[in-house]
Amino acid sequence: MNKERAVTLVEFIVAVAIFALVATGLLLTLNYTRGSMELVKIATSLEEEMQNALYTMASELRQTRNSKIAVGPVNADGVWYDTIRFSIPWDINGDGNVVSATGELEWSDQGTSNWTVTYALSGFQLLRTSGDGRNPVLASHITAVSFRRQAGTPGLVDITLTGQMTTYLNRTIQISLTNSVEMRN
């Protein structure tokens, strides 16, 4: 005797409910994974941009000397400042060399041009301003920048840079980077 067994309505509803639970679990996992991947992507992008800005600032600060940091911003007093202004070696006499005939460095604050470099925050952009009037953006999404010199080590500049971004899922990423730069000249 060949008896076919039919699926009852209750069995069908239980099967659909189990399928719906499994599908919902998979969709939630995929959405979480997508959000996590976006979080990592944005954090990586922000950190890379901030590291490039720190590298640029450190490269120029290494060229200056303690006496060439403008008085007012970033005194050697251990206080954190949001702006730094300084001079760098610069070919003042136009001979193609930053060293004068007497063997001294020529500086961007000498002569009539006063070509000093300033790093400061404008809105959420870190700007590098110089005597040529250009203001290139070093990094965006920056919420704070701080510079400090200690009285005991005035030739060392501490830099702290903080950036923040928000993902499409309204998750906030905040990154802070620090660097200490020793002036060489």
C-alpha cells in the first residue's frame, strides 16, 4: 500500500517560520559585516590622511630651529597651542643655495618676503599657510590640532592631531595621532 503523506498546514507554517528566522539572521549578519567593513575603510582612510599631514608637518619642523619658532605661538612653556608659526631654510638671495657665502643658513623670515610657515585648523581642515599666500589643506575631518614645547627640551615639538568621521550607519570614528619632532638646525 502506497500512502502518500501530505504536509499539514501547521508543518508548513513551522517550516516557513524557521526559514524566515534563518534568512533574518543571515541578513543581519551581512548588514553588520557591511557596516564593519565601512567602519574599517573610513578609519583607514582617515588615519592615512592624518599620518600624511603629520609627516608633512614633521618634515618642515625638522628644518627649523628653536629660535625660528615665532614668539607667541608655541612658547617653550609646556602649554598646548592650536597654531604654530616658524621659518624654514630658504634661498633669500636667489643663488640656488640656502647657505650664504659666509656659511650661514638663509631663513624664510629674512629679507622682505617673510615667508614663514603656519599650521592651524580652519573649520575641520588642517591648513598650511605660507608667505606665498597659498593655503593647501593637509587633512580634512580634523577636530583638533595641538603643538607643545617643554622648557627642558625647547628643540622638541610635540604634535597631537585628532580627526573624526561618521559612517552611513551613524557610527562615529575618532582617531588621535601624536608625534614628537626634534628640530635639527
